Amino acid sequence: MRKTIIATLLSLSLLTILTALTTPQATVTNNEIILNFPETATFRATITGDSNIESVILEYGNVQQTCGEVIAKAFPQFTPGRTVTAEWTWEMRQSGSLPPGSTLWWRWRVTDTNGRETVSETKSATWLDNVHKWRTLNDGDYIRLHSYEGNSAFAVDLADAAHDGLYFNETQSGLKAEEPIDLYIYANTDDLKDAILYEPSWTGGQAFPEQNIVILGISEDDLEWGREAVIHELTHVLVGHLTFSCLGDVPTWLNEGLAVYSEGGLDTNSQQQLEDAIQNDTLLTVRSLSAGFSEVADKAFLSYSQSYSIVKFLIETYGQEKMTALLIALRDGNTVDDALQHVYGFNIEGLEDAWRASIGAKPRVVSAQPTAQPTPTFIPTIVPISGVPSSALQATPTAIPTSSSNSAPTVETSTRTGPPLALTFALLGVCCVFLLLIGVIALSVIVRSQNGKGGSNAR
């Protein structure tokens, strides 16, 4: 009997397991994405099950370097039933624009009324417009160049420049490519601006190290500038790879200085502007260059030229190995001052003193109060890296609002004042006299009352 009971229980357990395994789960069909580049991506699917669908969750994201697994979730509205249609739209104007060429991925997680969960296959799509007929040139192991205008020689020329940039960075700056990098070449800066949201009108190129993507607006007439711009942006990707961390950040002067250094040097105009700043003692402080560069054109150009000069000084004076060590120290979460002190033996002010001496500039003006270190901020590369494409000359930065007077505007505040001191004492005196009179009256009443009682007793 005992063996029969055990055998029966085992059979029932096995039957339960087999039933769970063979019961059909929900199926996901018409699983698609509709791109309205560069504004929205709409995910849509039809879900069918043998029981009512109770929950539908869209899990989605884009392929990029992160500090851990990042999964976004959306909860589309639907009418419960055995067959439902789920749809949800990713609004880029709310979340921020992704770079062209990004890889989007998504999957559906479905639960029915019986508690059974179904996860669809993970699908992917390239976030890119369908207006242009993109052509791809796979040149070597690390460069994929995408373009839609210009002949094959134009694409090969830019790809060769990219390879030259990779070689220079590896041999001179210690920055080495480890994964393929996608370069999307737009025909001009206007097409480039149409492909990204919330970027300044003067943006001529931008690097996205987390996605291994570079975007540039290069016409065939601007090929010379384009070669330098390709190298510049590739350097940002390489710096981003080496220094990627959730702990630290790279100051702008170092990031942009390395990018300009990789181009091979300054053009004539930029070199002259730097020399004028040295002669006129109008150089910017190195610490101020740790944050984003100025939107004023002249100061922005000088910021790039000066950053190049600082990086050139560090590499050619102390060697490539120390530059690599500096980048790694920043990646590991050290502040700029601590990283410089650890690698070179001086902080930012010490760096500025040594650099100024090397270029024949006047000594740094010592401030009476210590200057707080600004927080580095990411900025896109502006068009005039080493020259201005003709298509970018019409772009005009937005002016910064200023006061009509030389002094900063002030806000009038009302001040509450008390009564004059003499009046205060007078009022206090009146109050004292008033209290004294009340006391006298009260005392008189008490005395009369006592006298009255005494007279009654005598009689």
C-alpha cells in the first residue's frame, strides 16, 4: 500500500510538471518598431494566449557602455483579453536624443491570469534615418565609415585619415582602439543638425564613446577640415574608452587638448591667437579650462589652442607613459589635482606654472582666495577645430543676456525700523505712571474697606 501511494504521488507530480511544460504560453506576433527619426520610436506587438493577458511590460534600451545592466521598462495601456495589442512610443524629446547609428533593443514580458510569464525574443534595430541612402565602407578592424554623398574616393580619404588618427594616438598618446568605431558622415552641418536634438547650432561633429559612434557634417569642399575633424572625434572616443568609469571624469582641457594634439598641431590662425594671448598676458587659467569652454567664439578658439599647448607640454616633456597614467588615475576616481600630483608631482596650479615657463608666458597671477575646482562638463566639438567649413560660417551662437549697465543689477529690499528711542522711553514712562495710578487706587479701595469693617465692629 505504501509503495502504491508513493508511486501515485510521483506520477501526479510528474504529470503536473509535464502539463506545465506542455501548456502553450502566450505568443508574440507582429513584433515591430516604427522609427520616426530623430524624434520617436514606437514599439508594437500582438499578444495571444489561451488565458486572458493580465500584464504586458516592454523592456527596452540601447547598446552602450554602462556601469551595470541598464533595462528601461514601459507599461503600455491595453484591454485585457486572450488577444491584445500593445503599443508604446519612446519620445526622444523627453528622454534626450540618441546618436544616429545607435542599436535599439526591446522585448515583451507577458503574464496571464494563471500567473504564467512569457518573455519574447529580444529584437534590435538601428536608430537611423531612412531619408539618405547610406553606404558603408568597412576599412580594417576598427573603422566603419557610413556616408551617403561623395564618391568612393571621398569615403576612402576620410577612412585613411581615421586610420592615421588611430595610429598616432596609439604611438604618441597611448590611446588604442579595442572595438570597431562607426563614423556617420553627413553631407553638411545642416543635415547633421537635423539628425540630433538639443545640440548647439554650431555643432560640426560629436563623439559618443559609450556607443562607439562619431557623427560629422563634412562636404567634399571641406575635405581638408574633415580629415582633421575625423581624427579629433576619434580621439574623444579613445579617451572615453580608456577613462570610462562611474567614479571620475576627464577635465575638458585634457580631453580637447588630446583631440587637437592628435590632429598634428594648430593651424596658422590658431597658433597666432595663442601667441598673441601669451604676448598680451590674456591666457585662460588651466583650472577654468577644466569645465565647459566659453560660448564666445574667440574664447572658445583660445581654449582649444591653449588646451593643445598644455597637453603637448605634458606629453613631450614627461612622455606618453605618464599621460596614460594620468588618464587611468582619473578613471579610478581621483580628482584632477590628486591625479596630477600622483603622476607628475604638481597640482593644476603647479602645472600652469610649469607650462607658462615652458612657453615664455608671464607667471600666473596668484589669487588671494583659493579658487574652487569647477565640475567638468561634456561639450560637443564645435565646427572650427582647425578651420571653419564654409557651410558653418552662417551659424551664430545665441548671445548671453547682459545687464544694460556696467554694474550688476541689484534688488531693493525694504527694511523695517522701530520707533525713535526717545519715544520708546516716553511710552514706557506713561505705562509706569499708569500702572502706579492703578496701584494707588487699588490700595485706597483696600484701606477704605478695612476702615469700614473696623467701624462696624466698634458699634
